[in-house]
Amino acid sequence: MIGWRVRRPGLIDGGPLDRVREPVPEPSAGELLVRVLACGVCRTDLHVAEGDLPVHRPGVVPGHEIVGEVVALGPGIRRDGADTFAVGDRVGIAWLRHTCGECRYCLRGAENLCPRSEYTGWDADGGYAQFATVPAAYALRLPAGYSDVDTAPLLCAGIIGYRALQRTALPQGGRLGIYGFGGSAHIAAQVALARGAQVHVMTRDPAARELARDLGAASVQGAADQPPVQLDAAILFAPAGDLVLPALAALDRGGVLAIAGIHLSDIPVLNYQQHLFQEREIRSVTANTRADAREFLTLAGKHRIHLTTRGYSLDTADRALADLAHGRFTGAAVLVS
């Protein structure tokens, strides 16, 4: 099979990925072998490739927004029952790949905080390849009505955006600020709008501003500009720590800022009175649970989400990541085998 491995983590323009030809992997006990139909290109993949995240698996194949077809079942996979998969099923492989199921976090329903958690495209090979494996317990059933390309961004950009929105505790009909407007943000905005929220978007990219207007944002302005109203909640999608301060300053009393990224540049010094007093809060977002994924994908099946995607062939995965790094497209990039 054809795939890409992160051989030399470093700046994307320096070529950290190598294109490889390897045997198709064998599914281990409890795993599915999946032919990759499409794989989203996520900013986390860029952090893995550039070394912003520590190396967990040397030479890993990135990619964790995988839409695929089951082509083989590993030993021990049941072949009956509503919670099992069969050859020919269309499935999703997302970021969360393994949790211990025994720690106090798993037992209280917070498996995203499991100290022994593992992740697709970081701890195990992901979807920048023609085939991938996944533990059947972490494979996801996909909503109908979406193409493979449109489904791929739902599997991380959508799921993480949904969890970030949940973390804000946005009140019904509340005012939500979104900082950065890429693949995840443009999905979360639609979920918030469908729930009756008023959405205000802050982004530096003119094309992203236009997309935000088209999707129904109440206002659109520059990345660090103040919105025209005080916000009940905000989500920071851009990996820029210096945007934490204007986002906090835009919050109304009791407002919550959720930081959605796995990596963030340093946050400048806060002024307590200006940024935190009156019970403003900062909350991080750490991965997701399988329950988050299932809730969001069920929602996506009931409420049509408009996906803005740009397709790339698998052979040009390195260019797709470079284009993401340099902001050369709006929405989400997707690799197609």
C-alpha cells in the first residue's frame, strides 16, 4: 500500500513526511482492517508532523479523520449483534483509539482524560495511507446523506468542535464568539446556530469571514477585534495564545472561554480585573469521549451540516499539510485514496 510517515518532525516546508510503499497491515485481535476512502487533514496532524507534539510512535502515519470500508476482521470480532461490524460496512476512525476502562476517569465517564489513552495518527498509524486498522470498540457508525469527503471532517473537526461547544455551557439563545474559522469552527458554528445561538466570528482570513457570513454569523471581524456585543461564551480554535486575552475581555459576566486545540502558543500575562473577574472562566478541551462522537454524529444525521472541503489526492498529502500551515484554503482539506 501507499502511505506517508513522519520521519523527521520539523517545519512542514522542510519535508518531514516520507511517501512509502508497504504491505497492508494485519488486524490484531479485536481490530478491523479498513480500506481508507477519505481522510481529513487536521491541524493536529500538522502538530505531529512539525514536532509541536512529542513523538509517541516514531515514523507514525498521521491522520485521524478516516472514512473507510471494513475489508477484514481480526481474531475475536463477533459477526452478529447490533454493536458489531461486518466486512463491507462503512465506518469512521477518529482520534480516540484506546482507553484503559479501569481508571477513575474512565469509570466516571471521562475516558478522554484516561492516562493510558492512545490516539490514531499519534500512538498508532492513521489514515494518510490506503489501509488502516482500528479497535472495533472505537470504530464509529457514520450518518447517512454525506459523501466520504464531507464525512471525514466530521470525525475530528466536528466532534472536537461539538465538545468545545458543550464545554462552554452556552445558554439557550446565547451569544457565542468564535476565534479562528477553519475546519472545526465552521462546523461548530452551524451546530450553535441550529440551537438558536447568535454567533460572532473573529478571524484574520478574508475568505473565512465570507464563509462565516454565508453560514449566518451575526457579525464578523478581525482576529483580535472586539465583537459588537458581550459574549456569553467563546471558543478559541486558532492555536494562538495571544487571542486568549481579547476573547476573555469580550466575555460578559459569568462567561466561559473554551480552548479547543491540542496545542497553543504561550498565553500573555492576564489582568485579573479585566480578564477573569466577575466569574469568567477558561476551560480546556482534551480529546473527546466515544459518547461525544456518537452524540455529534447522530446530530449530524438529523441536521444537515454544510461542509466546506478541498480535496487532495493521497499522493499530495505533504502539500495538503503545507497548504493548511500557510492558510491556503478555507474549510477542511481531505485526502482521497
